[in-house]
Amino acid sequence: MHSLDLGTLQVDEPWILRGANASALSNKNPENKRRDLIVLSALIEYPGVGLILFETGCTQNIDVVRCTITLSGPPCANCAVDNIPCEMKTRKRRRNTDILPAISDPGTQENPMSLEQTPPATRLCTSQSESPHWDTSGLAKDCEPSRWGSMTDAVHLSPDHSQQAHNASSATSSRDTIVVGHNTDESDIGVAFDAEADVPRQNDHQDEVETPPIANATSAWAETLEEHESDGNRVPFYPGDRRGPAFVIDICKPQRSTDSNHSFVAMPSLESLQPEEIEYLRWKGCFSLPPRPLQEALIKAYFHHAHSFEPVLDPQDFFCAYSKGQLSLLLLWSVFMCAATFVEDSLFFVNLFESPLTFKRHAFQRAKTLYDADYEKNKVTLIQSVFLMGHFYADAEDRLGPWHWNGIAISLSHTIGIHMLTSPARNGIRPLWRRIWWCIYYREVWLSMGQGRPMRISLDHCSTPMPGLYDTSPSCSPEYQHYAPEELGILFGIWLKLIEVTRIMGRILSLNYTIKGARPSRAIIERDENEIRANWIHDGNNDQSPVLASHVYQYRLHTQAAIIALYRPFLHEAPDGVPDDEQDGWKEFANSKLRTAAAHATHAINCMMAEDLIKFSQTIAVLTISPPIQIHLLEMASSKSLSNKLAKHNLALCLLALDEMRKSYVSADAAYKLFDRARIMVEKSLGEDAVVSRDLVAAANSSREAQGIETSEWLDDSTPVGHEFASVGLFSALWMPFANLIPDESLESSF
């Protein structure tokens, strides 16, 4: 074994590199020795960096050792020593693929419950036009013990893909590369594969014109003037409206046939994931899918219960990609996370998960890891994925919760103009986009209502038309029919009504809850209520399926919550234009509307519990059940004995439903703790008021006996003194149920 003499520092040569150019570091020239020492010091500071004898770094040092420009920036250590210009090499514009080399024998069979796994060769694509794919032959991680084994019953790689993976693996293994700190024995060495193994070398194509990545990334705005049509090499891009650079389009093309600014521009240069990034994703379990039975159950549950409420996917496209093993991993984990609520607990128990909630957390963590790694390149798929990730509630700070992810979905939608679709749509723009946008709007409206936050979407700045029957999902092929419910057409009709109610709800929030806006008139309030009731769904037959019944009941929760949101601001003030002598009567009218809506919502909840349908509740149900609970709490404070008892009964029923939903949703647990704590506070307040009232009555009787005063003033059955003032702040806070989701546990001792 040779050693390098760097002054007093002795380093074994194989520890640094292997290959024909090893003599480059053993030269005794003082300048070379100084260069070696600088490079070695960089490697010691960054021990995870290996030495690669290929095109890496600046133009001057690609053939000796790995350039340090990626660590320290220009000039690199070598160029600084040689006192020569340091210029970063540019890459050719191309479409990259990441090829994972074969790490183990694909034929290895093992129990799905095994904690030790050996994944087969897998091909991952990161092109923009075609999302990164997973392969049904089993994407199992090899760096982390897992509860899942490789899927031995799945479809294997096609011959073409297998040959590509084999070629990439062979090319990688032939490189003279070694990671610092690894054993140099040939059989134990860990080869650091290059994600660009299948890309031709630059010196083999000297005649090609290279496009710097920065130039390619900034050309999209200029390409919008050319109105290219969609094809496999172009991606959607929206330059905005006339407020921004898109005004140039009107200047250059005043006679254009459409007002749409949607464009399809050349695919930008894509950076492949680095080997260490791929390995990190593998270590985090992103490539380790659940066993086939659990996958099938999750996908079927998604299309039976989640898809019909928020149809952001195209079923036919999804099933085709899934059957071919070409579905985006990010999208797949997001679907698994949403569907876990509707799968039997036993399927999770056999896979060593305590509950569906535990599995949801694992699926969310894998999806978030893929998102953070910028794994998904297709913009539409990315929007679908982050929208579904918003169904997971992380914590009270909501840093990674529904509000956060729906905001990302809104922002990404703006970048490709989903909010500004026109009719008829341009070639390449699918009806699916319209459904995606209105699903995002649906969640934004109900999150805004439930969390007391301003909406981030204004329909005044959107032109995407409302969805209609023409937006219905295409029927699935016969081989996929078992995944979808039989009443898919009816369920889609319910979704259309739900979007209409949501549009009205958004208008209510914009008019009735603005800080600086004028109060609506009675005519506007009556119009909104009539439009909500025009979308009412009447009772169906008694033999309707559980899927359809759960959708109908949850739809009614939405409509009653919208009516409560409509009248709630007028408990203490009258609408615009109401005379002073009619304001008290209007407040009583609003109070009656609120009690009726809360009673109808509670009836729907009661039916769901009686028919064992609470387990099919959507995440938004936690928000739609909150307004009725608030009204019941308000009624509990009533001085009328019968109203108080009825409110307690209805509140207990709603809390029982929330308690059942806690098994599936963290947000339900937070809401339950809030409202249960509020119930305790109201009951405590009522108890204290009752004691004060009894003392006052006793004192009055004593006074009358002593002084002989006969009066009926002490028999006045008005609201107990001080209760109205003590309750106002409480109910004002309860209208925003998730402002402080989990009260301080230290308060429990005071109740």
C-alpha cells in the first residue's frame, strides 16, 4: 500500500481514491503537495464527500480530483493554488432519469411481515412530463428495518426497463469512485453511483450547442408570446393577467383568437436527485409500499369515500398508471394517507400498526419527505398531492396542517392558471383542472369558516367556470369497476350541489364577516338562504348504500352550517336598513333560525350514529359539526329550563360523535377537548349563578318578612345577574373553534 507524504501527515492512498490517476496526488512537487493538502482538508471537513475522477467541478480540474467549488464556491482550492481563472462547467439541456442500481437479487422471496428486506432493482423517472414512478415489483427500503417486505406478488419490470437498469448498474460499477471512509476491499466497497449514468459524455458531442440552465429557466416568459400547443416536451405555464408581464401579449398579438394567457413552454432543465438523496428517501421508507392487500383496500376506500367528496383525480388515468407501476410515489402516499380513515382496523393491526391514525402519520411523513426532496416534477400531480396532504392535521400551530398545504395548492395553481380557465378550454387543458380548482376552493372556504381566518381566494379574481355535468369523471374500464362505488354518478351530483353551497358560503364569509365592509341587507340575507335551500337534498329510500347515506348526511351538515354562518352575526346586531323598532324582533328571528339549523344538523348526526356511519366522516366534518355545537353551548346558557335541558342533550350527542371521530382525526381530538372544556365552564358558570340566585331569593324573603314589603320585583324571572356579561367573551371565542385548539391542561384542576 502506498502512502502520500503531505508534510508530516501520512495518508493511505486507497483511503482517498482508486484508479489510474492516483499518481496525481503522490507527486512530490511542492505546489502539488500544497494542493493535495488543501483538497484533503476539505475532505476532512466534509467527510461525506468522495473523490470522483470525472466531469465534476470547474473546467480546470475535472480530470484530477473532485473540485471543491461545490463546497467553497469559486475559486476552488485547486485554481486558487494555480492562480488561474475558475469557471463553473455548464450542463447540457436534457431530460434526466435516475436509475437505482440493483442492490440485491430480485428473486429474493420473503415474508411480508419480515423486518429485514432486500429490494429489487427499481427504475425511477424524474422528468417533468412524466412523474417519478414507482414499480409494483416492490420498492422496499434496504437501509431501515421495516414492517413491510417486498411485494412478491406484483408485476415485474418490463424487459426494456430491466435492461436499462442493468446497463445503468454496469456503467456505475465500472467507475473508479469510492466514498471516503468506506472499506477498500473490492467485495465490500460501496459504489457511489451517478444519477447521470445514462447521459452521454460532453466530450463525445463537442458539436452540440449547450444551453446554460439559467438561460433555459428564464425563457418561459418569452415563450408565452409564441403560443405553442401542448405536447410531451412542454409544460403548462401561466404568465399572469394584464397587471403583469402578460400585458406584453396584448401588445404583440392584439388580434389573438382567445383571451386566455395559458401557455405551454419548453421543459426546463431538471436536476436529477443526487445518490445520497435517493438513499435518504429509501432510508425514510418512501420506496417501501404496504403489502398488496392493504394497498388494494386503501385505494378502494379512497374512491368509495374520499374521491366523491373531492374529485381531484381522474379515476381512469389513476388506475392505468397504478396497474402499470407508473404512478407518482408522492401522489400514492397522499392517497394512502387520505384513505386510511375508511379501512378496517384489522388490516393495520396485522401490519403492526396500532390504528389507522398511526398509519396516516407514517404515510404523511413519507409524502412530506418526497415533497421536501422535490421528487415530483409534474405540476398538476404536485397540486393534487399537496391538496391531499392537507387532510392531515399536524398540531395546533398548523405549520404543517390543512391551512398550510391548501395554501401551497392555491399558489401552485396560480402558476399554471388553474384559477383562470376559459370556456372553451385551450388544447392541452383538461376538465380535470376545473375540478381541482373548485376542490381547492371548497377546502379554503370551510377551513376559513372553521378556523376563523380570512379566505385566500377571491372569486372576483377567478374566471374558472363552475363545474357541471360535463365535468363528470369518465367511467372506469371494466377491470377497475370494483374500485369505484356503484352510485358514482349520484355522488358526483351531490358534489355539484356541495360546490354551489360552498360558493354561497364563500360569499357569506366575504360579506358578513369583513371588518371594514358594510353590513348586508335583509334582502341579501334572504337571497343567500333561499339559494342554499334550493340545493337541498330530500330523503332517499331506506335501502340506500352506506356510502350514499353517509354522503347525504354530511351534505346536510354543510347546508346547516352555512345557514348558521349566515345568521350568526345578527345575534347582537341587525342587518343594514332594519328600523330601530324592529331590531329586537330581528334578533329573535335570527336566534330562531340558528336553533332550527342546529337542531337539523344534530338530527343528521344522530342518523349517522344510529346507522354506524360516523366512521365514514370526512375531515371537513370536524368543521361542519362545530357551528351546531356552538349554538347548543349558547342555548345552555339560556335561563329557560326546557331550552337548557334540550341544549345539553344535543351537545352531548354532538360530543359523542366527535369522540368517535377522534379515532381517525387529530383535529377531532382537538375540537373535542375545546368543546368539552367549554361545556364544563358553562356548567360551572350556571352553577355559580344558581347559587347567587338562591341567595338573592332567600334574602328577599327575609327582607319582606322583616319589613312587611309586598312586591313582585323579587319574583322577576329574568336572566341571573352577571351571566350575560360573563358569557359573551366565551361564545365569541367559541365561534373560532381552532384559534386555540388545545387549552392549557393546567386549567383542569380548576374545574
